[in-house]
Amino acid sequence: MPPRPSLTPSLLSTAATDLSTAAHHVPFYSTTFSAHRVSPLYLGGPGQPLDARRLQTLAQRLRDVLVGDVVRGVEVGLSRDEDGAMGRAGALEVVEMRMPAPLKEVVAEFLATAFDCRVSPLRLGTRSMVQGWEAWIRTAGLPTRGPLAKDVVLSLGFFLPPEQEEADKDESEDEEDRQLGLKSVEVFIPAAELTRFVDAGRAPSKSKAGPKAIWDDDIRKRRKLAGRMHEEGWEWRKESTDEDPAVFQPFTEALGRYIDHHMGLNLFHPGVRITKLACGGFVMSESRLKIFAPAGLGDAVAGGGSSSGQRKAVWELLRDLVQKARGQDLVS
């Protein structure tokens, strides 16, 4: 397959505008989608271009599959602006779906059969949420007034490694009697305090560093405590430095200090993870994403930020998801 064109800054700017224009016809904004990773599509040889005629044939095949009680009232759109930025960007590796679970299975199987590809859920872990939010702050800013100034809500989850059970213990013996303990914590940060958190995160920490934990420098122990889940365990924080603002996360640093001081909870323990993050720009959970519509082009944003910055932040967020689906590290 020929290489896909890269998303240059000029293409990002143009594509962000095209995406906003398309939103008037497609309900993309303020809609919750489930994210899926798609391997490269096999389109056939040079004599089998993916033109309008072939798209019409594939659409008819999909309609033939979606019969009976599986789905009702599905509209398969065929119109596409081939001259737009999306037409020049090449095929994307992320598919956003909003449909019942049985229908998702049918559509995923159709794509796998028609294009010889693999469709699998795209898990959005702690790393994706933190880096997506920190990149949004740098690009879109933090408005303190107006409809875009919203509180940040984080849901913290905890992973406990399963205890080693005795060999003679009956496996059918109920997990219902087990003490589950604390399952999650919700953290609310008012919009007016977000800038203070970022400023505090950029300032040097005044607290003395305590003794290192046994898992701090042991990558195998850390991954075990994180449940061996990709993007969990916080080991990627070691890449953040004050000299490189592209990977530094001041908001998360300040949040970790605040939670440790007021709750005695180490946010960066490998067993602690972020399961959901909601802000003024988007809502992201382990496999779902909702992006809110930015302000109109050229409109001023009360309390800081700009509409163009928000549009760029939207496109950067989608670009990072594509890179994650490719198996590459997130840019931000």
C-alpha cells in the first residue's frame, strides 16, 4: 500500500475548518462515540479504485447485511468531498461508532470481510486522558467565563492484584463475600481554579521527596501493580521534564500534590488510574469519546483562549487518537 500523507500544520488548520463545516450535516459534536482501531484496509489492485461506483456497490452490500431485526432506519451516506482536507489526509485508522452493540458487531464483521482488516476496541487509558487534557490546555487555553468554562471532573479507579489463593480452596466460593473496599473517587475542580492548578504545577514543589517505594524503579513490579494494562502504571511520567513543554504536564503534577496533601492518596501509584475525564472541550473514558463544539470561527472566548485554538485542539485530539491506533506514542 502507498504511504499515507502526513498531517502537516497547514493541513491540520484546513481540516479543522472542514470538520466544523461537516458538523452541520453530520452529528459529530456533542455525541458520544465508541472508539475502534482498524488495521489498514485492503482495497484491491490498481484496477480496483475506491471510486463512487465501488462505494455504491459496498453500500448496497451493507444494506443487504443490515436486514431483519438487526437494525431499522439506517442511512448509509455516499456523498463525500474528495477535494477536502480529509480526502488528502488518507484513510484513518480510527472508526467512531454510535450504535447498539449487536449492530457494531455486524458492521465490524462487514468491514473485516470487505476490506480484509481487523476491527477492535481502542482502549483509552490514563495516558491518553492525561496527555489529551494537557495538550488541550496548551492549545485551546482555559477560559474562566462563558459557556466554555466548565469544571473538570476526573474519576479515579483502583486496581488490586488478585491474592494468591490456596490450591485446596474451592474455586466456586463466592466473591460476593469479599470486601471490595473503595472502588472509585470523583474529583471536581471548578473552572475558576484550573489556571491556579496549572500555575502551581509549573512552580517547583516545596514538599520534600519521601523515600522511594519498592516499585519506583522496578518496571516489572510497577506493571504488575498496574494490572499489566497498556497506558497504566504512570511509568510514562518519567519522560516529562521542565525543559520539554511538549511532554510536561503541569496540571497533573499539581493535581497529584493536591490529592496527596488533602487525601493522603498517591495519585501516581501504579494501581491508581483515571477512568474518565470530563472538561469543557471533551469527555473521554476507557473506550468512549465525546467532543463539544468549539466557539464560532473568529469569535472571542471570554476569560482566555480563542475559537481558532479550540478548533485546532479538536483536530490535534483526533490526530493523537489516529497515532495511538497506529501504535505510535501520542505526540503531546
